[in-house]
Amino acid sequence: MLRRSLREAACASTLALLVLGGVATQAAADEKYPSRPIDMIVTFGPGGGADLMGRKFAQLAEPILGVPLPVANVSGASGNAGLTRLLTDSSDGHSAATLIALSVSAWAAGIGNHNPDEFAYVGMMQSSPSMLFVRKDSPFKSYKDLAEFAKANPGKLRCATSGYGTMDDITLKYLATKGVKIVNVPFGKPAERYASAVGGHTDMIYEEPGDVAQFLKSGDLRPLIVFDEKSHESFPDIETSKENGLEINDLPNFRTIAVSSKTPADRVAVLNEAANKILASPEWKEFCEGTYTCTKPLSPEETKETVAKFYQTVKSYLERFPTTAEEKSASKKK
Amino acid sequence: MTSSKRLIRTAFPLSMLLACAFLWTHIASNPAMLNVPNAVGPGGWPKAMLAGLAFFSLLAFLVELNNWRISARDGNDTTQNGEKANNGSAVMAIAGVGVILIYGFAIPYLGFALATFLFIVTWCLMGQIRSPITISLVSIIGTIVLLYMFVALAKMPLNRGVEPFNQWTISLYRVLRIY
Amino acid sequence: MDLLSLFLTGLHGALQPHNFLILITGLMMGTIAGALPGISFVNAMAMALPFTYVMEPVTAMCFLGGIYAGGVFGGSISSILINIPGTPASLPACWDGYPMTVKGLSTRALRIAITASATGGLLSAILLAVGSPPFAAFALRFDQPEFFAATILGLASVVAIAKDMPVLSALSMFIGLVIGCVGIDPHHGLSRFTFGIPQIESGINFTVVMIGLFAIGEVVDLLAKNVNLKSSFAPKPGKQITWRELWQYKGSMLRGSGLGCMVGMIPGAGATVGAVLAYGVERQASGRGAEFGTGVEQALAAPEAAKNATTGAAMIPLLTLGIPGSAATAIMLAAMLIHGINPGPLLFRMDPSLVYTIFVSMIIANFLMIIAAVVVARGFSTLMKVPPAILGAFIIVLSVVGAYGVRNNIFDVYVCLIFGVLGFIMKRANFPTAPLVLGVILGPLAERYFLTSLANYEDNFWIFVERPISGTILALAAAFVLWSLYPAISSRFKRTSEINAQTTQSN
């Protein structure tokens, strides 16, 4: 009895499978690209800069490419969980991911075993230098005020950062070599980092302007210095690090869209063309101005060059500032 | 309290204790990385937690040993308290756990759609449902509804499976107008 | 914005057709799941989680809030009608509700239970709406040491509240705390406990652990027992109860509600503890203590009010501090984090319309609950005919989808399944699983707050007691632990009681 019903059930199920699958044989491998939705992997959780960028890109790319780009947040390990996912997905151009400076600097610090050669780059979408921000009622009016105070009171000032061994940490360590000793106070969660600076629990915050845009617009935070060679378009009055005689102008926060390096070059070119159209669109202009991240379009090769150069820069900085045993062994291992 | 339950209760803290000893030396693949001068460092918190776990595992183990002693002395299990163990079939439970594990690990190979369909069929059979009509209806409609809900609507990138199954899933999605 | 306009915004949000319909759907789902033995409201919420990924954050919270309110009540339906508690929190409803059914008074018992639950839930929702904004404003002054202290208070009370089995609860919690350390550490970027497996670097997400422990273990149990849910006899509806008669139980209901509100705010306590405590208190207060267990109506009203009164109160620490105190609120936290919303004092400033919509929805939910309860109670016997296997199959699939959807990562599904097996074993041995989940949630928070506090205050370990607010909170935590240890120490090596072991499970 039992066996009979088992068999019946099995028959019925197999039949059902065939019905479902039978019609499906129509799908032969077609040459048109893109022929189905392109999975857009955002390598960080919802609400952050990479998420905004990935979603905006997906939204604007849909009419250009003619297929939807469903966005999936695959967060974890400084974006490396998502990048691993990208590389394990089929490399036919139907998967793309956000690849941002934070992930690249994490590789240099020994997190995630990726390197710039594993990816092909659709294009450079956003880029912005980092800045130091203070609370609106801070006594410091310029970087010089800050530096003088820090030199007179080493270790009294505290800066909210995203952790040790990051671009934030490198910058503070570099400043320390110039006699400006500031304590690094890491906050694991961005929201807590912003709250600490806005609430006055720390004296300053190292961040790119787009991430604290709402506090800049409300006036809770104001910029002191931009770590770049030239002044920022949106903040023309703010001094650059170069003007202050500092040589730490090469750690921009960039965001790219990447695919696997095994993706056929003509498909990368299709995506790059779409990216360039997006960058030129008024919607994107409005978006990048709001987040202070406008950048000029780059070809896949140029983007790759930028990423590879950044990777080497961070590595050499980390070798230069190995203050903890952990970072020493990390930099030795590489 | 049944003896199998008591056995778990004794063995569980003991295995946790062993796990603590093992984990203590394996916090990071390179222990040198844990040393950060003049700070708690990345190893401090996990060590404190492991110490806490070890302490309470030991305590739980001792309490349980004491319970064994008491029940041995009293000759009967006073903790039973009229509570009848109704744990059902152990074979069924283990089979159930096995099927669930196989389902989870099959998803990346067969793809979510196929694996889910097969899982629902299996589970219904295990649950004494014998009507082929019920089984086919529940599994097919269930799978399709799930696909519409989570692939079409929620746009979740659920696994499509390795190659022959990947094409199959893509075709299925096309038939269902998801792609 | 002044208070009135905030409430109007909330009302507007809650009455949006999609939010309102979702709230009703949630209530129905919760009540049904609660009424089904073996599926508690926590399981139902864990199952519902993947659906919330599609929704707007407000809608998601309405959905989960509805399931929560309905599910906490739903368990009483099966308690009263077939003497099997649908959820552990409905255990007291078996003690005096089922005897009423035996006497042929099932409708009367259900009416009392529904009225009491709705009263408790409503008062609790009002407390949530009135009490949390000022508390959030106060919590704006919190810096990292205060948050650390609040997290420690949460962890301490998880153990303190489990008076029957503090050692096992602590053991379970520390397993969770160790699991919370897995992955890249928050400050130095060092991989911990990864054993060279790259996927573990992302850490073990608490949602995944929770789904595994709460959903999968239960389903396997359901399969193994293959329980026959059909009731042995058809309960007679019996005579109705009038509003006048209900009014005379206002004392019991208010006592229960007050107790439930207090218990609900304590992390780690939850509906079961509230209901059992209220039963005990009512036994003292009603003056009919000796008759309890024979179908005393006060004995049904008080715990019913208490268990639903925990629902709103439990959301206060979640919304104001971002610290969930129970499995149910942890699922709500997961749903908010998925949408990039960080609950905490700043949320009241940044997104007041979301917060007030949640308030108003919870208030509305407790009115609508009456309708949902009546409908489900009517259809209860039909409901019991659904084969548990079909239900179980979909719970598993939804668990898998839910675990996958947290980070769209198949590795999380494996982790979830492994925790499902662990949860099954722990359930069989009567090990409490809720402390483990809270350990996984609160552990990483505590570590972050601890390390950042030290970095911000010159590595001064005394900072946590020196600052007045954090010092007070820590003293409270210490008092809690001492209070709970007192009986355990005084009667040490007299067997730890097993009797109430089950009641502390999974709530």
C-alpha cells in the first residue's frame, strides 16, 4: 500500500517536473547580450554609499540595457563576501558588483583574498577625497588651529574613524609623524560614528563628505581640511592637505562597478558604454552632486589602473606605519 | 526525565568545555596578530567570553553529575515528576534532520526551484501524506508561489544551480515569465 | 512637530490601505500560528521575515507587530479548547481555561481570554507610545559607556530572569557570546575563529541563528511526534458572558496588565514569564487561590492580560536603545536592519513618522485582535485538520529563504541548518535556547561599545562605573544577578527545579 502510493506520488511529481521543464527547452543559448536580468550585487548593507550608488546605477541602466538589474545586498567582510559571490557566479556578464576603495584597502590589509586583477571594470562611477569634519561649535576654524592645539596637547584630541588599519588610521598615523597626535577612536557602525561626532563625544570625524551630507546640510558638521591635491568643487574655500604641506593626497574614496575578469571584453564594453551614458545623464549629475562624488568617465583599462595604483599605495602606507604587531605580520605576509 | 535527555545534559557541557580549550588556541590563524601593545586588542573580548563559557560549562557539568549522584542514591528518578516523555520516533527525527540538511546543501547544486520542489515532496511523504494529488498540488503550486514571491517580487538572487540545472532554472523562469 | 501631529502622522501611516491590510494579515497569521501547537509566535515571525524583505520598513513592522500581538494571544485558543498550549506563554490558560471548557463554558472562557488579552495589549501599546519618546530623548545623552552598560543589563537579566536554571541559561548565553565573536573583529580587522574559511569572515548573523534555532528544531519535533491535533470531543459553547460580568474582572486584568508591562520591559523575560508570574500573583490577590485550577475566571483573566501586556512594553528597549530583549523583538530588529534602519534614540529624531506609525499600528492591532481571535476560534477545528507535514515543509523552505535573504549568501543557509540541528538537540534536553540568541545579538554590541569606550576614554577601565548613568545601570545589573543568585545559593545542591524548565523555552 505504502509502496504503491509512493510510486504514484513519484510518477505524478516526475510528470509535473517534465511539464515544467519541457516547455523550457525553448531556451537555447542565445547570443544577444544582455539576454536576461543582470544581477547587481551591492557589496554592503542597505543605506550606505555603495548601496545608493548600486541602486542608482541599476535604475538608470535598466532603460539603456533593456533588462532589469535586480539589486541584492551581499554584505560582510568589508565587501569581500559580495565580491566572492561575483567571482563564483557565471562570468557571462550577467552579474556585476560594486567594488569600492574600502574593499581594495581591506585587501591590502589582509582581509579577503582578492586582488585587482581578478576583476574587469565597467567604469569609475564616483570618487571623492576624504575630509576631516568638526562639530559646528568646535573652536577650530582651520586645520592650522587644530594642528597647533594637537601639537601643544598630544593625544588630547579624538577622531572618530572606521577602525585600525584603514585609510582613516593611515591618515592619523601620517599626521602623527608631523607632530599632530590625534587618538583614533574606532566605531564599528557608521551611524554610531556620525552620532559621536555630532553629539560631541569625539572631537572630529574622518569621512568622505557624501556620507555625512545630511549633517553638512543641517550644519551640524563643518569641514576643516580636504585630503587632496586640489580643492573640492563643492567646498572651494576649504584648505587642501597639499596647501598645508601634507603629502597624503592619494587616498580617494572611489566606487566602481566591476565584473569578473573572465567576462568577454565585448560585454564589458557594452556595460562601459552604458556606464558612460549614465554618468552623462542629468539624474546621475544630480545624484553625484548631492553626494559630492562627481567624477569623469574612465575606460575599463583606466579604471583598473586607478584601482591597482590605489592598492599599491595603501600597501606601501601600511608597510610604512606598522605600529602594531598585527599589522606588521599582516604586511609581512603579503 | 529520560536517560537520553540526561545524557545530552551531561555530554553537552563537557563538549563545550573541550570546544573552549580548542578555541582558546585558535582565535586567529596567526596568534601573533592578537598582540596589540597597550590595548585589549582583538583577542581580549573572545578570551573573556571563552573563559565565561568554560566556567559555566564546568558548573553545569558538576550540577548534572550531582543530579546523577542523587538519583543513584535515591534509587529512582525523582525529577520525573509525572512528566511523560513524548518525543516520538527518534528514527523519524534523525531522518527529518537529514533531509533538511540535504535540502540545504543541495540548493547551490540543483538550484532553489528544483531542490525546494523535491524537498516538499519528500517531506510530505515522510509526514504520512499519501495522496499523489495532494502531494503534486502542494509541491508544484507551493514552489511556483515561492518563486514568484521571492525571485520575481523580492528579486532575491536565489541559486540557480550548477550548469545543467542553471539552464533548466533559467528556462523555468522564462516559462513563468520571471525573466 | 508637536505630539498631536506626530500621532496624526502615525495614524495616517497606519491607515494606509497596504499597511492596514498587512496588519490584519499579520494578526490572522499570528493568531493561527499561535493556535497551532508546536508553532509559537516566534516561529511565525521567523517564518514571516523573508516576506518583510519585499516590504517598506513601516509595512514590515506592521506585519511583524500584527503577528506578535495575534500570536501571543492565539496560543490560548488551543489551551482553552484542547488543553494543549499553542505557545508556552499560554500554559496558564490551560490550568483554568480548559476546566471551563470541560464544564461546557468554552465560549465564555474564550471571551474572557480575548478581552483580557486585548486589554493588556492595548495598555501596553499605550505605554509604548507614551513612554518611549521621553525615554528616547533621555537616551540621546548616552555615550558608548552607557550603551555598554545597557547591553550588560540585558545580558544579566537574561540569566537573572531564568530563576529555575541560571547555570544552563548562562551556559547557553555564553555559547551565543562566543558565536558573536566569530568573523572580522570590529576595530582591527582581524579574522577570528575563521579557520581559513573565507565565508566565516562575514561573521555569524543573529537572524540566521535565530531562524535555525526557532523554526527548524520545532518542525523536526512536529514530524517525529506526528501529533494528532484533532480534539477528542467537541466543546460545547455554553453560556455567554455579558459585559457587566467582564467588568467585574477589571482588577485581575489591570493587575495582570501592570505586571506584564513591567516584565515586558525587562530583557530576556517575555510573555511566558509574564503570564506565569501573573498567575502566581493573582492566586494571592484574588482571594480565591485555593480554587485555582478548577476553572476560576480571574485565574484566566490575569495571565491572559499579562502575556499580551508584554508585547508593547518589549518594544520599548528595542526602539529607544536598539537593544532587543526577546526573540520576538530580535526578529523585528532584523527586519529593520535589513532595510538599513538603525533603531535607537536617533531614530525618534530622524524618522518620527516611522516610529509613530508603529505606535498607532500596535494600538490598532490590539482592537483588531478581537476580530481575528473570534474568527480563528470559530475555524479552530478546521484548522486542526491541516496536515502538520505540509505546514512543516513550508516552514523549512521559508526558513531557508529567510536565512538566505539576510545577506543573499548560501553560506548563511548552511549555518542556519546547523543551528537547526543544535536547536533540536537543545530542545530535547530542555536547554533554553533564547539566551543563546540574545548572546549572539548582544555580544558584538557589547564588544564594540566596550572597545570604543576604552579608546575614547584613555583606556580607563573605570569609566563604566565613573559615569553616573552607566554606573547606575551596571549597579542595577549587579543587583539583578545577586537577587537571582540568592535562592540558588541558599538551596545549593538541592536539585535545580525542572518543573518550570519548559516554560522558559524560546520566549
